[in-house]
Amino acid sequence: MTSTWVSVLASYLHLLAVAVYLGGSVAMEFVLGPAQKFIPPAQAQVMGQKSADRFLALVWGSLALFPISGMLLLFSTSNQSNVSGDKFFTTTYGRTLFGMIFLWCVLVVNGLIITFVLRPRLNQKASGKGGGSNVSANLERAGKAARWVSIITRIDLGVAVFIVLLGASMAYGNGLI
Amino acid sequence: MKVILLFVFGMGWSVYLGGALVMAWVWRPLQKGLPPGQTGILCLKMGRIYKYLALASLGLVALSWAVLGLIDHHGVLVGTNGVFEVGLSGLVRGIVGATIWLALVGFVLVMGVFLHPSSHIRAETTQGEAGREKMKEMRLKSISRMNRVLKAELATALGATLIMAMSSATVIPGGH
């Protein structure tokens, strides 16, 4: 009975994490993003920064929840034997799980690039740090960074959609890969 | 086919719930730091897009859930092995699911059709001071009602997610 409730909790957290990551990204990209065009650029930038800061907290929270709730699910439903030893690579179920873990790593790496490489460059634009001749260089760097953030965010969305497909295949069958 | 339907269900639910959480966790607190005029514009534009996004994703949820229920009486969404299923007939589970879905659609429509537009009404120049005060009062009332409905919507959606988890609804490995 305890393992049933652990699996319910794990499933709940897993669903929440997926919703926050995937649905949140869709809302940020297709609801908040387009609306920013209707206010002055400076204000839009401040808004973009603040909303991204808050959303990144949600993103990292859900990225941390994926492996924790996933492991809990695997063990509470006694499915660990399906991925033990070489089954991780030789069975469809194991390979699908491996694919999900690999794609999760892709999301983490992309998250790290956005948080620690691209976001600081965008913030530099907001503060105008450097002044004088550096301002235009900063603006150019920030413009590039914004474009990369947008590209990476869309890649992440595609990856997350594929992870949901893999998850559905594991829930309703033996996997996909 | 069943995997695709479950995928559509998962996508629809994720987009809906994630969108509602972003509106509550990211957008609402952000409003306080913006000038009122710009908040109004953003609110109007986002409200319109969000309304259609939420209704479309809830539509996908209903469609995939209904088809899954029709083609598979023992599947994960309407299965018999989850905690929620124990002691409940298929009809009761269907009624619970449909009630929750209708409530969520109702929340989105109440906000999108009634409360959101009335939180943006402006007084005509001919209405005078009293008219302007009345409009302002109506706007504030609508905003406060909208906040309450949003909270109720979120609580219902989170409760529904718990039921899905109890029904071993989506991603329990091998939970078929």
C-alpha cells in the first residue's frame, strides 16, 4: 500500500514537472513573448528579464523533479527489473528510458547555457555596463544572445514534446525506441 | 493509436496547466512592477491569446480522453488498476472527469468572456466624475473576482492532476 501512495506522489510530481516545463515554455513563448511587442522596448526588456528570472526558477525546479519523481515511479511500480543490467540497452523499454534520460541531459545542458552564458549577456544590455563605445558592442552581443535564447528555447520545446511522446509510449506499452 | 491519444492528452493537459501556472506564478506578480497603462495593454493581448490556448488544449484533453475511453476500457486513463478506480464504476469516473472538465472550461470562459473584458472598461469622457468612479469600481471588482476565479481554477486543475496520478494516468512505467 505504501508503494502505491509513493507511486501516486511520484506520478503527481512527474505530471506537475512536465506541465510546468512544457506548458510553461509554451505560455512564455506564445503568450508572454508576443504580448511584449505592444509595449515600449525598454519596458519590454525589463518585463522579459523579470519574467525569465521567475520562469527559470520553475524550469530548474521541474528539471530537478524529473529524475527524482522518475526514479520513485520506477521503484514504486517495481519496474526496475525492466532496466537492470543490459536490459537498459537491449530492450525497447530500457532504450526508451535511456532516450528520456539522454534528452533530459540535453535540457539541463541547454538550461545551463541559457542561465549562465546567455542571460548574463542580456542583463548587461539592461544595465548598459561599460558605457560609451562599449554600449553598441554590448547591444550587439545582447541581440545575438537573445536570438540564441529564442533558438534554444524552441529546441527545448521540441525535445520536451518528444519526451512526452516517449513517456506516453512507456505508460501504454513497452516504449518506442 | 493509444500511445498517440495519450500523447495528445498529455500535451493538452501540460499546455493548459503549465499556462495557468505561468499566469499565476510569473505574470500576476510581474504586473505590480509595471505602469498601469502598459499592464492594461499586456493583460488585454495576453488574455486573448491565453483564452484560445486554454480552450484549445482543454478541447484536445476532452477529445483524446473520450476516444481513449471508447477504444480502451482498461487503459491507463480509465484503467482499473489505479487507486482512484477502486470501488468506482466507469460511469462514476466518467461523470467525475466530465464535471471537472466542464468546471475548468467554465472558469476559462467566465474569465475570458465576462471578467477580463470588464476589467478593461473605460469611462466615456461624457460620463463625468461619478461615471468614471463607477467604472473604476467595476474594474477593481472584476480584477478581484478574476483573481479568485484564477485561484479556484488552479486548485481544480491541481486536484484533477492528483486524480490523474491516482488513476495511474500517464507516465507510470508499464502502467497499462
